[in-house]
Amino acid sequence: MVYLEYGEHTTTYVRGLRLWVGEKETDFDIAQQIGYLNLVPNEIGGGGGIFSSPDYECLDDVVSKYNREVRTRPLPGRIITIESQEIKLKHSLEVDPDRSHWVERGSGPKRFIFVLRIFFEISDGVPEEIGIMDFVPNCISSGGVFSFPKYEPFSNVIDQASIWSTRQQGIRICNIQSIELKFKREEGAVNPQKMNYLEHGNRLTCYVRILRLAYTKIRDSSNKSLYPDMNISRLTCRTFVPVQLTNSIFVPEFESLHATKERVTAWVKATGAKVISAETAALRMYTGGEERHGTEATFTYNRAERSEYWIFVIRIYINGAPQEPPKEMLPPVPEIEDQGCCIMS
């Protein structure tokens, strides 16, 4: 659940597929099959030059284009989830949304583009349109020459999304995820519509963590009986951080993904939480805004020349606000083992 991203050296990544599985709401024997569709922003304008990046369609344009096309070429099934996935561009600036292996060098600039990826269950489902709603943390202080800006905590962003969600009708929320968007001080604001960014290799790159909510809706009102409202009473989030197992003068050990997953499962069963969606999010451990504010950090930054340790956390987004269960209903938390060094005499 922990990894090191090198500053001056290369770090190799492999992207896998994590499937969140739940019990079927209805009892049927038909085997479920999934498919996927990538929505890639088109390059617009004349393209980038030697020292500049090309421009791409904005988020709303990508969504609108899909909704127009689905009227004549509907998706062959029911949408399961819609995720925003950042893809590292090749040196040729070619976009390969199915790329599952890439290398990053901290000392060099890296260009990324966001792709919308729709996963669907292959079936004779009702034709659906999609929508995206972003929630951006409010800026508390713009900072100065020698200080960073300050943003409200992540829990406040969840509250924003909760207020919006409880007022909606006729939609089905299919995914909620946190996303880091590049922040430029000279612009003074985050632009969630921008679908590409550059992470610098020779200086600081700042980010603001937003909450992106993806939903579907049907165009034909006659199918509303097949599309019941979700009736969100309150949207909440529970973050599970891997348990630390050792104390060390170096990086301590943490529990495995399996152990964290077991704690998540036990908590959901004990509380009866109505889970809307879940995500695995990577957070900095000892650098950026997370160094001070942990999982509540919404402003963070990357120093290209500095190696950074990251930790994966699991966030589940819930319809309602379940009470914490008694400790005896949850797996025991292991005691921390001290691995400090000793002096031999």
C-alpha cells in the first residue's frame, strides 16, 4: 500500500483494473459481462509548438459530444461507472487511453490528459445520458511570496456535494472520485474543465484536490419506472488508511491491501452503510499538503527533484451518515512493533 516515487530517477508504473464487487440486488442466473468505452478529448486549434502544448476539448464538450452520439448509437448496456483517468502522453503527444505501462522521470516535464472511461454491463438496458458535477474547495487564503495558499478541508467539499445531491431528481449517481487538478497561482483559480496539464520537471507544481461526481439520466420519461430515484438523504465519505505495523527510523511498514479491505468490509457490514461508490486514492505521506493535513488536505504540491513516498487509501462514499460501530464488531487493530535501531557495545 506504500510506494516510492523517485525525484531524479525514473519510476515505472503499471495500471491494473480494480473491480468493486457487491451482492446482487435481484436473484437471477444470467452471467454478467462488462464492456468499456474511452471518451478522449480531441485536440483543437493548430496544435502545440516546440515550446507549447496543444489545446484539447473541455470536459463539458466531451460529455455533450457523447450525449449527442448516444441518441443514434446507444451504448449496448447499462452504465456501471464513469471514471476520470489521467493518461501520460507519449513524447509524440499521442494519446493511448489503453496504455497500461509507462515511465516517469522526476527531473523531466510530464504531460497528462484526462480521459473519461465508461464501464457498462452488456445488456438491453435503457439508453442513458451522462453528466459530470465538480465540487472545488473554497480558497481560505491566497498565500504570498513565501507561503502557500490555504484551502478548506476535504470534508467541506463532501458537504458541498451532499447539498447538491439531496436536491437532485431523475439521476443515478454512478461514481464519486477525488482528483488532483493543477493549480496556477497566476490564474488564481482551479479550472475543472481543463482536460490536460503539464507537471514541471525543474520547479514546483501545485495541485488542488476536487471531488468529481458522475451520474446518468434517461431521456425517455416513459422509462422512469425502470429508473427509480436514489433519494440521497446525505452524502458522506469514510476514508480507510492502512494501519501502521512498525515504528522505524526509515519508512514504517503498513498492512496489506487485503487487510485494509477486510476492515472496510467489516465496517460496512457492521454499520449497514449504503455504499454509492468506492475509490483507491494515492496520497503523499511526508510531503505536500498531506504532510500537515493528512487525508483532509485539498491543496498539495510536487517538488520534482525530491523523492516522495505515497500511500494508497480507500474511500467509500455513502448514502447516509452511519454511526461508528462498537470496536468488538470490527477486526482488532494490530499493535505497532518497534523496529528502532540499538547501539551495540
